[in-house]
Amino acid sequence: MAKEIKKIGVFTSGGDSPGMNAAIRAVVRTCAFLKIDCVGIYRGYQGMIEGDFKPMDARSVNNIINKGGTILKSARCQEFRTAEGRKKAYEQLTAEGIDAFVVIGGDGSFTGAMIFNEEYGFPVIGIPGTIDNDIYGTSNTLGFDTACNTVVEVIDKIRDTASSHNRLFFVEVMGRDVGHIALNVGVGAGAEEILIPEENLGLERLVESLKRSKKSGKSSSIVVVAEGDKIGKSVFELKEYVEEHLPIYDVRVSVLGHLQRGGAPSCFDRVLASRMGVKAVETLLEGKSNLMVGIQNNDLILTPINKAIKGESKIDKELIRVSDIMTT
Ligand code: F6P
């Protein structure tokens, strides 16, 4: 019979994302509600290995639902990738009397949790927290909605100056391997073209499209580029290429970078985080493990962690079509 769960650890891992604090709050308060002990693990797996723990009660998470970042800090931990590192982590968890943990993070964090569960039979549940939205088994990861809102707001500002000077702007957004942010903000902010890793449009098609747009009477344009775009050029090289082949354009580049990860979470992310936090604790107490809490069609669902990380989170092709029509 599975060991009764009396104490749950919670931590954030990998790149931070808005909504992580709301998820920590939800896990801690659900534990308090159900009279289960809860322990915050600082700095992700690194803190787990070092025993950087702090008991948390309902009052430890006051006034954080609205805060970006993560009060538990985050890290990408190389040591946890080794069997020795994971052994240290297991010893620390056992010494602290932690029976199970909730990991809030992305792909890499879930992989660590899955291996740890396989090696030690330790109960784990994942909550998807990354602005990239690249996790299978959920239509939304925590932070994606906020990041898209942040980027749309910034591009609206860039549009003001682009249109005042009749300029073409390449705006680079985050998304190391995926184009979810680029595609959504591209449609939401009315970009002329959207360059994403999943679809290599090629430079010629880009130049043709920009030519067409100039001909159709547009005086300024925004092209959104995902950082992992595979068109083969960096965003600065794209600028040079277009300037060389289309000298009519005055081109500028804006790389938005880490500002996309910060800021107060949107209402959507706060509600999602709260729902996922409750579900994560309840799922552990039902004796289930090695699952990720996700959302599909506004219902919370559970997906085996190995599927969440191995399955591909596909981009929405419908958005590509919509964008193509909108740029007429
Ligand atoms: O959180 C995911 C992500 O935002 C990627 O899109 C990006 O490439 C990466 O994090 C940047 O990570 P770091 O903070 O380690 O530079």
C-alpha cells in the first residue's frame, strides 16, 4: 500500500513565469485546508539537494497572488541530472519527512521529476509553468497568457513609432524551440509576418510578402520573430538581408528578451494557477503520481508526465491561416 501523505514539498524550477506564485499559494493553502504539512523548497532541485527547505502555512503566501517571478526562487540544476545529485535530494527529502512533491515548471523540470519517481518511487505531480506553452496535455501553461499580453502591449507601442517613421520592425520574442508566443502575439498585434521554428517560410517568401505589403499601400510593418525561428538567420541578419534586397524599407530591430517573463500575472493565469494548485494536492492525496495537471476546454485533466514531455505541443495552424488572411 502507498505510504500516507502527510507532508508535501512544493517548488518552482526552470525559467520563471507569471502565475508561479499564484500556484505556490494554491498548493500551500490547499494543504492548510486539508491539514497536510507543506514545505517550500527554495531554488528548485538545487535547493532540494542542499536541503533549502522552509515550512509554509496559509499565512506564508499572503499577498503573492498578484506578483510575477517566484518567491521560492528558481534554478536550472545540472547536479540533479546525475544519479548522485538525485540521491542527495532523496536523502534531504526523507530527512525532512517530505512524502511527495509538486513541481511547477516546464519540460526539463518534469523530466527530472519523472526520473526521480522511477528511481525512488517518490510521488510527484507537475504543474506546467513556462511562458513558452510548449507542454503537451494542456492548452495553456502558467505565464503564457500574461507573456502574450505583455508582448502585445509592447508591440502596440512599437507600432506607434513604426508608423510615425514609416519603418519596418523585426520584433524578436521568446520561444527557444516553439512559436506559440510569436503566433499568438503576431495575430493579436496585427503583424505582417510571423516567423516561427515550426514553419520555415524562407527568406524569399518573406521578401515577397514585404514587397506585396508595400505595394498594397502599407507604410509601416511589424514582423514578429520567435527566437528559435529556423529561417537560418539571426534577427539582425534578417534586418541586413531585407535592407539589402528591399532598400525601400527603413528597418529596425527590437529584441524583447526577459521582460516577457516578468510582471503581474493576468487574471486568466491567476485563476488557472489556483485551480491547478488545488488539483495537484488533491491528486497526490488520492494516491496518484507521475502526472501533470493540465487544462483542456476549460476542464482540468491529468496527463502522464512522460507524455507531457515527449508529446509535441502543436501550434495552432488555424492561427497561421487567420494571420495570412489578416495581412491582405
Ligand atoms: O522560459 C523559457 C524561456 O523563456 C525560453 O523561451 C528562452 O529561450 C529561455 O527561457 C531563456 O532562459 P534563460 O533565462 O535561462 O536565459
